Amino acid sequence: MPVITEIEDLKRIYKRRVPKMFYDYCESGSWSEQTFRENVSDFDKIYLRQRVAIDMANRSTATQLIGQDVSMPVALAPVGLTGMQHFDGEIKAAQAAADFGVPYCLSTMSICSIEDVAEHTNKPFWMQVYTLKDDDFMQRLFDRAKAANCSAAVITVDLQLLGQRHKDLKNGLSAPPKLTPKSVANMMTKVQWGLGMLQTKRRFFGNIVGHAKGVTDPSSLTTWTAQSFDQSLDWDRIREFRKMWDGPLIIKGIIDPRDALEACNVGADAIVVSNHGGRQLDGALSSIRALEPIMDAVGDKIEVHLDSGVRSGQDVLKAVAMGAKGTWIGRAYVYGLGAMGQAGVTKALEVIHKELDMSMALCGHRDINGVDRDILMVPKGFAGDWG
């Protein structure tokens, strides 16, 4: 294994090894990609306060997320088509997360099915669902998650319609992907990736094909996808989904304090402050800028997590110091997965953990649960009144 000291090292290897279609799917945002970029760059505007002559021995990054013990305040976010980044990608990511002691969240748009992941892991994982029109499919999806011993359901609420992502359109990235001579030629240059794909039988959307009405093969996915997402979604509809699932519930895609309060009212156990990685409304606030007003609105009414833009242990530390109970990483672990499979996901987690642990110590703390805003220096107006 090459020397890996930061997530960017994994990203460089990932770019070499994975077809351009799937690299661009991961490494892109909607429209001008302003929000995609600022999700990352806004973390750089927050500075840490170093302390000295403070006991740094016997440190712990262990905490809890929705009542579950975790080795650090990090979860692996749901990422669609993970099984196209590396063969059996969802299984390998879930195994790495379980071994490291952090939660893994499976996407409805995964290549490996709920049952595939459950069969190959020995710890419960979380299941992400979209807000679809088909009650029968939704109920059966929740039931399948329950049968697989999933320990939480995650409802993504910011995908009533798909944000335009220029790279995906140009590459023919859809469900299923539209292969062109150019994309096939590029895939043929990714020998290691291709050999892996030949080894596996899992190349299609395992949670949908054979489960959704009328979707008997990958070719029927396009019509189903276009018709299934509920553009008339409201909070009463989310209450209906809450009744379909009686376990811990997380609502993902909150970026406004008013929506955070609505999530409290529907009985969610946690929310994820998220703009979908900058892939939906371009020009929206970065998640880290949106965090403080949401924390002010909800107080201790609900557990608050954050995703979008987390690329380092310092990002995790800053989010926790600003009030988040936990953070979710997507691209950071996908880089590792595409670069090196399960070992790459583990390496991504190791890099983030080391950065978190060392930075926490240099800020004068030994326990992540005691970290607060005192370690931060935030510019005036960073998360102030935006009108």
C-alpha cells in the first residue's frame, strides 16, 4: 500500500482506478457547483484554538449516535451506486465500518441489496429510503430493513426532484447507466476495476430490481425512477412514513431551522444537516454554515448530525464543537473504496480518526464528548443572519 497521510492521497489513486463516469458521479455537484465547493472551503474559514500545558494522555473519541456506541462521531453516509465504484462496494464499505466501530448507512439506490449486506456483515447497519409515492414498495422496504436487523432508518427529504448535474448528463450516468463508445473505451483502461466487476454477480440496483412493481430488469428502471419520486411531499406524508417504521428514525437533508423544527414534530430521533453534498440546490448555504442557526432553533430537542464537505478529522472536530453530535462522510470513504476496496475504506477512517484525535488533543481536550465551541475561532457573520 502506498503511503497515505490524507484523504486527498486516496482521491488521487481513486481517480486513476475508477471509470470517469463513476468518478464524476462522486466528484460533482449541481449547476455551477458553488455549494459543492463551499461545503469544503467553508470549513477552512473556521480556526482552532491551540492550548498547551494541559494533560493530553488517555484520550477517547468514543461517543454515541442515536444511542449506539461508536468509536468516533462519524458515520458512512448513503451513497448511490457504491457497488459501481468497486465490485461489491456496499458490502466492503459496511464491513470496514463494522470493524472500525462506526455506523454504515445503505442507500436505496445501492447495487448490493439490503439482504446482500446483511448476509455479509455481523453488525447492524442503517437503511436510507427516499420519499417515494408507492406505499407498497415503501412499506416492504422498511419491512426488509427490519428483517435484516437494520438499527435505524434514514429518510432523505431533499430529493423530491433531481438537481441537474452537468457531468452526469454528459457522461450518460442514469439508472441504469447509458453506455457509449467513449465511456466503454474509458472503462477498458481501468483493468483492475473491470476484473473486479467480472467477479461479481451484483451489477444492478439490488433493492429495486425484482422488488418495485414493474421493475423486472435494469432496463425498466428509468421509467420507474422518473415516476416514483414524490414532488408533492409534505410533512404529513413524512408522518405516514414514520408510521411504517417503529425503530430509530433519522431525517436527512435539513438546511433551514424551520425544517429542523418540523422534523422534531414528526417524531424523528435525529436530523442530518445536509445539502446533499451540493448535488441539489446550487447556491444553498454550506452545511457547516447552516449548522449553528439550526442548533439555536432545536436546542436539545433532537440529536443533530452533519454531512456535506467533511474530508478530515479536523472537519469532524469543528462540526462537533459547533454542536453536532456526529458527522457523516460520503466522498471521503468512496475515494478509499475506489482506490483500494475495503482496505481503502479502513484507511480513510484511520486518517480521519488520527486527525480528529491529534487535533482534539492539541486543542486541550481528552474526550470528544467534552469538546465545545471554546476551541473555535469563527469569523463574525459566518453563520449569522442571512435574511
